[in-house]
Amino acid sequence: MGQRRLEGKVAIITGGAGGIGEATCERLAKAGAAVVVADINIESARKIADGICAGGDRAVAVQFDLLDTVSINDLVSVTMAEFGQIDVLHNNAVYNPPEAFNADGGFLEMDSTVWDNIFAGNVRAGMELVRSAAPHMIARGKGGAIINSSSGASGHGQLTMSAYGASKGALNSMTHYMATQFAPYKIRCNTMILPAVLTKGLEALFTEEQIEQFVSHTLMKEATRPADIAAVVEFLASDDAKMISGQLWKI
Ligand SMILES: NC(=O)c1ccc[n+]([C@@H]2O[C@H](COP(=O)([O-])OP(=O)(O)OC[C@H]3O[C@@H](n4cnc5c(N)ncnc54)[C@H](O)[C@@H]3O)[C@@H](O)[C@H]2O)c1
């Protein structure tokens, strides 16, 4: 790193209190951005924002709920009140409470309410965040970057997690529409298609042997960590990526 290439920018990171979100908030703040740690889990979001501020960088924690349109609009209003501009929106949060995660199985046993909630959290909220934040980017006239976090699960079939996989597929598709519609304003939209990323949460679910086995099947023979994703977000958020839009990046 060594440079503060996001100096003067303001970034909203949804799911900022999660495994990948925390690493991303910290990385973007170190690169000079003022960071909004946006999450339903406000205690953890506050701890992360406080840690960033203690290190001399700028951050604020804001609570919101992916399923609540009013809270999404409030998140954007609070960001504008706090920092006066929005340059980067990272749609990183995922709707994954245990009742939805555990019920997201195959099509034959799918509960329509579970399906609807997963789509509301992972797809509708992404649209609403953009609908709310992009007008501020457009009004300022300095462009912007929208970065979505999708999953490898969007590109292949599984016996389970049908709604999750399909919702991430919708995010992939939205990338092209957003990139097309916002290009006149120099607002770029890109999506990272993430592999299994070894967050603390995920690591706790596996034995060391299972992780070793999983790593042996990766191209780089190395587990992808949250910091690896944060580095990609920093690049996509920066002006170094000014010619990159409408791309699905398989990490
Ligand atoms: N970790 C992986 O292996 C992996 C793989 C593929 C894709 N992804 C994607 O990367 C992103 C981040 O994943 P992660 O592993 O850091 O997840 P995580 O579960 O650690 O973090 C998700 C964050 O979203 C927040 N959140 C949950 N419900 C919310 C709601 N209703 N409103 C607002 N915030 C809410 C949680 O509080 C949490 O802080 C997700 O979009 C996920 O689908 C992760």
C-alpha cells in the first residue's frame, strides 16, 4: 500500500462489521477514505469505527437493516450529514440470519417467504442503496464507484442455498445495468465474484484438516483472506480503476 490513494473520498461499506467488511473498512480508511461502517450489528460497527478513529483516520458507525428501506435512506442521509459527499458504495452486506440460512435449501422444499427475504436483503437492498446514494454522486459531478460482493455460488448449481446463489446471480446482472446507466456520470459499477474467503466466522466452522484439503484445491494453494478482498476493493474504489466498469471479477 504505502500511499493514500483514497484521500478525500467517502466510502459506505455495508456489512462493515462482518469478516470481509471489517478488513475493508480498515484498509479503505488507511488509504485515506472517510469510512461509514454500516451494519445491523451496531455494537461491532462502533468498535471498528472507534478503532479506525483511534488510529487517526476517519470513520463513523451507522446502523441499518437491509430489509428496511427507510433505514437505507437514513444511512445515506447520515453519511451526507456527516461527511458531505459519497464517492464509494460497497454493497457487501448479506442477508444471512440463521432462520434464512438454514431454510435456504433446494427448490422442492423452498419456502416463498425465505426466498423473498433473501432476495429483498441481497438484491432489492442493493438497488435501494444505489437509488439513494447515486443521486448524491451525480449531483457532485466527480464520478464514483459502486462495488458489489457476489459469490462463486452464482455461477454453478448446488443442492442447497438456491435462493442465495440466485440472488447473487441477480447482483451480477445488475452490475451491467448500473454500469450502463451511470457511465454518463463517470460512476463505475463492478462486482467481485468471491470464492470461499476465510473469515474468522468461516474458519470456526472447519477443522484444520478440512481447511488444508480445501486450500489444496485452490489455484494458488493458499486460502483467500478478508485482507485479500479489501485490497481489490481499494483498487476498484480508486481512480487507478477509472477505466474499469461493468466487470464481474472472479477472485
Ligand atoms: N466469506 C465467504 O466465504 C464469502 C464467499 C462468497 C461471497 N461472500 C460475500 O461477501 C460478503 C461479506 O461476507 P462475510 O463472509 O464477510 O459475511 P459476514 O457474515 O461475516 O458479514 C456480513 C455482515 O452483514 C451484516 N448483516 C447481516 N444482515 C444484515 C441486515 N439485515 N442489515 C444490515 N447488515 C446485515 C452482518 O451483521 C455482518 O456484519 C457477502 O455479500 C457474502 O455473500 C463471502
